Amino acid sequence: MNLQELNKIGLTQEGSENTAEKLNELLANYQIFYMNVRGLHWNIKGKDFFVLHEKFEELYNSSLENIDEIAERILTLGVTPLHSYKAYTKISKIEEAENVFDSGEALNTVLNGLRQLLIIEREILGVASEINDEGTVSLMSDYIAEQEKLVWMFSAVVSK
């Protein structure tokens, strides 16, 4: 392979751009997910308030860290991360959730958001694997493992 076809970290430019495009999709979905969970944290009511209020805070703090890591990975690949809500809402498959107060609806909002994130992360895992992008593969593997566990835990609460 010709060195001019490789970016600064030794991956093909085309492959890196394709991976970054999918990472930008993930970034957009994560930003909407983050805002949804933040709203759930603020607005949850009912007998599960204390437990869910705290759990949603943990989840939005973790999401904020992931958002930063995703944007930094996009930059590492040599591409500019999306950075406007206009861009996020345009491509996000996760829709904004407003005025959710009920614990059951809140948990389903989280579960649906996690499902969408997992779908995109698995797509990225495949794209990144094809170009031997171990940095992105590792990041997605970590997110998938963490989120699958969250799905199990939140599902256990919903089915009580």
C-alpha cells in the first residue's frame, strides 16, 4: 500500500472516513440519548424517584464521557465531528423525549435508546474491523459490553 493512501495513524483514508461517518451517526444519537436521559433525571416522579433519579444521573454522566471519546476518535481518524444540535437531530434515529414523568415510560425510553446505540455500535465494529482500526473496535467493544449489561438491568426493572 502506498503511504499517501494512509492517514497519520496508518489507516486508509477512505476507510477512516467511512468509519468516522458512522461514528458521527453514533455521536448524533448519543447526544439525543444524553439529553433524553438528562430530562428523565430532572422530571421523573413516583415511587421509584430516588432510585431512578440517581441511576439516570449515572447514565447521563457516563454518556457524556462516551460522547467526548467518540468525538475524539473521529478527530483521531482525521475527520471533524458533528457539533450542532441541528446536525444531530437531522441524522439521529433516537427521537427527543419530552415531558416523560412516569417510570415505566422513562425506562422504555432508555431501553429504546440503548437498543439504537447498540445497533450503530455493532455496525461501526464491522466497518472498523474491515480496515484493522483496533482503536475504534476496542471502543465499540467496551460500549457494547457496558450497554448490554444496562439493558439487562433496566429490563429487569421493567418486567417486575
